[in-house]
Amino acid sequence: MEVSHTVINLIIFVLAIYVGYHVVWTVTPALHTPLMAVTNAISAIVIVGAMLAAAQTETWGGRTMGILAVALAAVNIFGGFLVTRRMLEMFKKKDKKPVEVKQ
């Protein structure tokens, strides 16, 4: 009996989601910013791959999927930079207000 490649790919996809979920949620808060930076770099690689895939396809369906992949990866990168910026702002020292002396 031979298993379909689609079923194998679907199993790998579901396992990747499961492992990714548990890896991300067990990361300590101090490591979230470096993790987001790595995720942004991976998304940049995805954009390059999606552009290449979209450019080399001959069908409109392939080009549409490539353009969709570029758009979603761009949204992911933009959101990742926003989250990274918010995380870095949490670590900045806040200015202390001067203490007023009552007379």
C-alpha cells in the first residue's frame, strides 16, 4: 500500500504547527525579541522564494499563489517589526519624575 504524497505533506504540516506552537509558547519573555528577529529573517527568505516561484510559473494560478505568498510574508515582517519594537520599548528605562518638596 502506497501513501499519497499529499497525505504525507499534510502530516508534516500539522506536526510543524504542533511543534512550532509548543516551541514559541515555552520561550521565556526575555528571548521573545531575538526570536522575533529570527522570524523576520525567515520571512524575508520566504519573500525571495515566493518572488522566484511566482516569476517562474507559467499559469495564472501559480502567479496568484506567489503574489499571495509575497503579500502574506510582507504583512508578517511588518507585524514582526512592530512587535519587536514594542518588546524593546518594554526594556527601556523610564524617566523618574522629580520629587516635589513641600514647604
